[in-house]
Amino acid sequence: MNRQEEHAEGTEGVATPLTITLAVQVLVSVTAVGVAVFMPAVSEEMGFSPNHVGIFVSLIYLGACLASPFSGYLINLFGPILVSQVCLGLCAAGLGVMASASLPLMIAGAVIIGLGYGPVTPASSYLLARTIPLRMISIVFSIKQTGVPLGGALAGALVPYIVVYYGWRMAPVAIAAVMVLSAVLMIPFRGRYDRWRQKNSRFSLNRVTVPFQKIFSHKGLRSVVFASFFFAIMQLCLISFLVTYLTEDLEMSLIQAGWMLSVAQTAGIIGRIVWGAMADRFVKPRIMLGFLGIAMSVMAILAGLFSPAWPPSAVMLVCGIFGAVAIGWNGVYLAEVACLAKPEHAGEVTGGALFFTFCGVLLGLPILSAVFDVTGSYPAGFFLTALLTACWGVLLWFGPKSDPESE
């Protein structure tokens, strides 16, 4: 059976599974970004430094790293819909715990949110790989992944108003209520999309290591997954440090710098869809990922060369292209992982792959912060990340190709 037949088998329409997975992706993104939005108000009330807010975001990704390797087993046992419902429930529970205003409980709540965040993408990959024809899988995965910046935009737009008018405790409670309601609304889809689950599947430590075995034994998967570690650091570098860099080194106002980040985020949403469509029709996904790796490295170098002499329009153009490639790669990446893994293994392999991707996010912040502290230069961080990312971009573009049936 060839790749097209495998993915076409069981295809029942695109709209419903895409809508479900996109909605879940938006909701968990609202949760993760919402924590970052309401935590400054928490720090003011509880008396700890605003600089420590990032620790809670890191704890979310720590929880995601811990949960990802178990995702495949859970999806095979319970089905992608039930796992997604449980993930929404865990996010709601973590938010509820954080509303307690007890520092130890808030730390635990952030980790619980991460435990819910981690399996969401493997569950959606499993569902989409089972229901979407191969000819359009990259564009569908890319549209689903727009849920991450869309959720971030919703959190940034709505959570501050809740904090201002109702107090910060109402923000996690309100988001948690939406999570629970959404999980309930998904119940009717369990019979339709959880029918592939393996009810008698037994847990063993070997089941946790299987995704890593598949990744390390498959040259195509191995190179794509390892590249995602550095791509994630590049994305984090852009999102986390662009505003500070522009305000401190280019002497932009906070509003101007915020607009530059907004341009990058918007371009990232557009880029996810454009690159996904191109990977389905014109360019092999692996080649597309190689191009994006090289392109984001070039844009990072250009960003590192910013100076007050640059006209704002030129800075905006670079930020837009930078965002399109450094934020827009995820959909093509996840689609390629799902394709190389085969539909029945998409959930577990995606879980293993995301362990490395989340590690890039988890480790990227302290690594980049250390570079900035030692060198006193934001461009140094951009240049170092560009060098590492370019190496993997070249490897993906020119490296050996492989098919899921070949290994």
C-alpha cells in the first residue's frame, strides 16, 4: 500500500476533524499565553519580581516535555478525542489551581497545564493523519497550527480586560470554564473518531521509548525532528527578544516595537498557510523545511544588523519576512512527521518528536539569556542561532531523502 492510499483510507471529509483540532489548539494556546498575560498582575499582588514570570511559562513546557512521550500510548488506548478532552480538563484544572494565589500551588498548576498541553498536538496529528488525504495534508496541518498564534492573539486581547475589570483571579477561572464547556461539546464526536483505539493496549516503559526508537532508527525522521529543536529556539528568539532588542538598541518606542512583533506574528500565520500549500503542491516538505531553516537564518542575521539608521519600513519588512519563516514552519514539520510515521503511528511519533521541539523552547530561553548576559549583545544571540539553524536547513535541503516504507 503506498502513502497516498494509506492516508486516503478512512477519509471522511476535512472540515470536521480540522475544526475540532483547530479549536483545541486555539484553546490550549489561550491557556499558555493567558498565564503569561495575567502573571504580571499576580507578581504585583504577591510581591515577587516580574522577571520571574517567564519561569511559569517554562514550567508549562516542562510539563509538556514530560507528557509528550506518553501521548502515543494514551491516544492508542483512549482515542484522540478523549485524550483531547482530558487535555482540556488538565488545562482547566491547572488554571483553577493557579487561581489559588498560593505560590507552591501555582507552580504545580503551571506543570499541570503543561501535562495537558503536551498531548494535544500528537492527538490532532493522529486524527488528521487518519482522516485527511495525503495530497492536502501539509495545508491542513498548517491551518490547524495557526491555532497557536490565534490563541495567543485572543489571550492578548481578552485576558487584560478580564484582569482590569474583574481581577486577575477571574482570568484563569474564565478560561477554565471555556475549557470544560469545550470538552463537553466534544462528547458526540467520540464514537466517530475514537473508533481506532486499542482497548486492550497495556502500558509498559517500552511503549514510552518506542517513539524515540522510531525517530532514531529513521534517517528522515531523525533529521527533521532534530532540526525542530533549533527551529524552536529561533522562533523563541524572535518572539521573546525582538521587542526588547528594538527598544534598547534601536531606541524605538514600546508601541513601535510592539507593532513590529505584531507584524511578525501576523506574517507567521500567513506563512503557515502559504508554506503548507506549497509543500502539498510544488515542493517536497523536507525541501520546504530546509528552505525555511536557511531563510530564517538569513533573516536573523539581517535582524542582528539592525541599527537606528535603518528606516522603520525596512525594519518592518525584515520582521515580517522573519516572522513568516521563523513562525510559519510548524505545520509543514508536523505534517512531514505524520507522513513519515504512517497514520497508525502518527500520534506516538509526534509525541516523541515534540519532546525535542518542546526541549528547544524549554532550553532556548536560558541559553539565549546566557548569551545575552555574557556578550551584552542581542545581535550575538541572533547570529549564534542563525548559524545553528542554517546548518540544519542545509542538511534538510541537501541531505538524503527517505520514505516511510524504506526504513
